[in-house]
Amino acid sequence: LFDVVLRILAWGLVGGRLSFLRQNTFNSIDLVVAISCWIELILGRVYYFSFSVRSFKLFRMLQPLMQFVTFAGLEAIMQTMEVGFVALGTVVYLMVFCFVLFGVVGMEAYSGSLSRRCVWADSLEVKQPEQWCKRYDFAMFDQGLMPSPKDPGFNNNCGPFQLCVDAEAPNFGFTNFDNMASSMLTIFQAFSADSQYTILWASLQSEPVYVGLTIIFYLLVAFLLGQLLINVFLAVLTTVFTAVR
């Protein structure tokens, strides 16, 4: 903290080309860490809340590495991130907007859907391989009635002698559209091809009425997030990097 204060007093904060914040990006990191230390101290004493961003101080280790020929390109990378901050931030803003948009659509169409599984009526064991399902007759299920021989599936799409019950969502419960945080995480998994097959298949089985909507939904996620915006981000980054070099 005292090191940061002395350097600000000596060079000034933003007054000229050699001011504290304009010299290099590492000084900005030092200032953020110094301010956060006071916030951490106040919150810890008053509200007994603990957090720390002191680990960002480790970025200082990159500065001596730049003196070696092997890591000479790090300086250009840091300058690229600094110069292209506004342009890259705009692309990131568009990505976040798409995440929120697709997350809201997912919550409206698939809220609670990815938690339903087909189980055997006699043992209540989850059917293998796993099959997601749509429960049509909610009244009978909520009343706890047992299935009749004429309707052994409680009017669902599981099949004979099977029930459609609530179970854990895929990927240890993290993949679902039950809230905004989980929806955005699921969208990220879908466009990054991580468990994409599981998410798509679960959506198709759990909401068979929305087959067309499901296909269009995941195609838009794959195209807009997985192809278009990612490539735009890389294009902006490459353009700024070329200008810096």
C-alpha cells in the first residue's frame, strides 16, 4: 500500500504519459489490490465478511519475465488488452446479452424439465440408459395415486410400467433451466460442446411438444455464441494486436 502511495505522489495518478496509471497495466493492478485491501479490512471488522483479491498481485511476476527474449511477446499482449479494452468489452457485452436472452427463453420453455426421469414403477429405479420425460397428468401424481393397469405410466412418454418422477438434473444438478445462473451455465455448456449432446437430448425428451423450438433454440446458440460472436471477438483481438505490433 505504501509503495503505491509513494509512486502516485512521485509520478502523479493520470496527469501525463509517465503517470502512475499510464506507465503500464501492472500499476493499475497494484492500485486495485491496494484499494481492495482497505475494503477487505473494513468489511472484515464491521460485517465479519471475508474476501480477498490479493492473488492478483501475482500478475506482477509477468513484468520481470518480459525482460527475457522468450517472453518478449507478453508486453505486446498486455498492450493489446489495454488498447482494445473498449472494443473487446463491446463484444463481451453482446455475448452477455445473448447469454441472458437465451437464458430467459430456456427458463420459459424448459424450467424443471431436465430434472424429470423415467423410473420403473415397481422399484422406482431410474431407467437405464437414462430417459427424460414429460408428465401430462399432474393431478394424479400430486395426489400420490398409484398407476392403474390401463395407465401404468401416469400418462407420460416413458412407456409401460414406468413413472415420470423428479430426479437430479444432469451433471450433478448443475445443468438445468430452473434459474438464471443455471440457465447461463447450461447455455455455456451447450455452445462450448461440453455435454452438448446430453443437454439437447434431455430437452427433446422432456419437452416433446417443443421439438421444433428446441432444434431452432440450440442451433441459434451454436451459431450466435459458438461461431459468430467468438469469431468477432478473435477478429477484434487480432486487429488490435496487429496495430500494436
